[in-house]
Amino acid sequence: MHIREFQRLISTRYEKRDRQRGVSRTFLWFVEEVGELATALAGSDTENKQEEFADVFAWLCTLANISDVNLEKACKKYTSGKVKGFKPK
């Protein structure tokens, strides 16, 4: 499955409700999921880690959808060959 397909799936299932919730409240849900991922990463349960990565990605897609951002297009930043190395600290 391509990123755009997953983003479309999330849109079809949840976008109407997500737009009603708004970006600020949706972002809080996203941050909560990132926190759950952080907890999972500290443990050794691989299944839980997978679940939390999936949740974070789904909420990221939700935020992109209600912000009118195409994630696959945005990711071209990293696939176009224009990004070299790491940002300085």
C-alpha cells in the first residue's frame, strides 16, 4: 500500500469527524499517541510497538488530511535526492 492509499483510507473513514474536531484537538490526540509509542519503545513488546507506530501514522494522516497536505507528495523532500546528510545540531 502506498502512503496516498493509506491517507485516503483514513480520510474515507474519519475525515468528516476529524474536521469537526479541528486541528488543535486532533493534534492533542496525535501527541497522546506519540506518548504511547514512547512508552512502547521503552519496552520489549514488539506487537505493542507495531500497534503504536500504526496509531501514530494514522493520526499523522488525519492531521495531514484536515490540513490539506498530501503526505506522499510531502515525502518527496526525502526521495528527490535534494536532502543530503543531517541538519546541524
